[in-house]
Amino acid sequence: MTETIVVTSGKGGVGKTTTSASLAVGLAQRGKKVAVIDFDVGLRNLDLIMGCERRVVYDFVNVIHDECTLKQALIKDKRIETLYVLAASQTRDKDALSKEGVERVLDELVKSNFDYVICDSPAGIEKGAALAMYFADRAIVVVNPEVSSVRDSDRILGLLASKTRRAELGKGGVEQHLLLTRYNPGRVANGDMMGINDVKEILGIEVIGVIPESPGVLTASNAGVPVILDTESDAGQAYADAVARLCGEQRPLRFIQAQKKGLLARLFGS
Amino acid sequence: MGLLDFLRSRPKNTATLATERLRIIVAQERATNGRPDYLPLLRRELLEVIRKYVNVDPDAIDIHIQREGTSDVLELSVALPEKLRAAAAAKAAAPAGEN
């Protein structure tokens, strides 16, 4: 059984690609056969975050246009045996993706016995984003605790409930999970940032993970190493927890309490 | 600096403000999303036609589309002015006894 998971958000810059990369690595680390696909035609970045940008020969659009086989275009990860990356095209126009083409590639991945296909959606609600979600079984909606991100995510939830194959076939839509990123417990405690329950209540879906705002995310992307592989960082550990929950394990949320400052730090600042 | 911050009065809690604003806008957008684009125009034209006969308030027309099972139901309600409504009620009451 292949499960197709879309990582989406509506708004740009909230951490979709970071999340796609880390979820793909996390699932592959558990022995699952995983393909992660970049749907952002024209603005590919997943290859950089995965650290395989220099090994891209063929891309997603080449496969759809029959210019190469899927096997040729899948880039095998150097760190984990069972992980493959399919890069987006950098040059072609947005119409390069078609519903039939995407379906054909996903069907071939099913036949090749992949356990998971992670679809990294572009921002917005245009064609690329629509196709990334269309064939999904589950959706990870990446949200920053910030007004425009939450509003855009609600729009995406509406589309997931109506503009997907599962919805059209009457299979009850796509299973939706909320992943909060750039969460800053200190600011939440100060009343400067919406808390987990605020966002959860507005959007009305269950939380699969909370990723704290962390310097580890930038250093990981600098190095082309998905942050989940940085087991020292809080963000990496939080992603590992999210992967565990995705696989059905129960894990309490971590890194959601503000660090208590000592009396001296409080008096003299930090 | 820390001491000054501590002594200064706390600013307004903006997270609560954000939550309240989002609750309202999200509820509003959920109600309008998925509705056909022609609804506002339909509403305006219907209002024009009705006003040829009855002088109703511009806000008196309510249009909803609801999904009931496999079909969509267009629901239209027009609130008539006070006086007319009383007259209509009296008219409706009279023949009711005969049926």
C-alpha cells in the first residue's frame, strides 16, 4: 500500500520544503521506501534542502513528457538507502504539469512498491498546488502562528475537502493534520504569539507536530542536510516526533514551554 | 533594560487580538467559499425586480446555497415591509379555514 502525503500551506515561506525533506528522511529512517517530489515547477528548492542539487540530471517534467524514465529521474539519497528525490523542473512554464502526467508518475511509484510518496506543494492555490494535493490520501498543513498563514491554511483546508480525488470519489476527503512551525513558546507566554490551541481551534484540525523556531533549521539548510538528521537540535527532535505520530505512535508535544529565566536574567535582561 | 521592561506596564496582548480577528474572518470566508460567483449579481437583479412591485429594503434579501445530499438548494428569503406583511397575513388566514 502506497500512501500519498501532500505537504501544503497556501502561504509561502512557512516551511513546506523543510517539512517535506524532514518527513521523507524520518519515514525512510524507519525502513520505509519513500519518494519525495518537488511540485514547485520553475522555483525548485527541495534538491537544495536535500543536498542533492548537483546530482539532478532529469526532473519531474522530463518524466511527464517522456524524455526519460522515472527510474532515471529519481535521485537516490546518499545517506538513507530507501529514500529517493524527484526534482522539479527549473525552466519550464507552469503548464508543464498535467493531471494525467502526475497520475501516471504516481501510479508508477505505486507499482514500484513505494510505501510513501511525499508531495512538496508550491505556495499559492494555482495549478502546481492543486495538482500536489489532488491525489493525496493525507495532508500535512504547515502553519506559522501568524494571521496570514492561518487564514491561507483555512483556504487550503477548504480545497482539500473539495478539490481532491478522494473528495470527488466520495471517499470522505483527505485526512488533514496541522503542523505548526516557527513556534516560539516564549512569545506565546508573553501574549505576542498565538498558542497551539488558538490555531487548532480556528482551523479545527488535529495537531501532528509543533516545530519550535530554531537556529538549527537555517544551519541545516545551509549544509543541505534535512534538519531531522540534526538530532541535537530541538527542531530535528520535534520533526522526529511528528514522523512517529504520522506512523501512529503516541508522543507528547515537546519544546512548547517557555524557558524559565532566572531572577538575575529577568532583572538585567539576557 | 530587563528591570525597566519589568516595571513598564504590559502592552496589549496581541495574540488574543489575532485569534479574535481570525475567528471572525475565517467563519465569514468559510460561509462564502464554494458559493457560485454569480450570487451577488443574482441578488442585485432580484432586488431590482422585486422593487418594481414592493418597496423592500436593500438588505431584505437573503440568498443561500445549501448542499442537501446530492443536490444544491438555492434558498431565497425576502423580508417584506411591516405593513404589507400584516396585510399578507390577514389574507392568508382567511382562506385557510375553507380548505
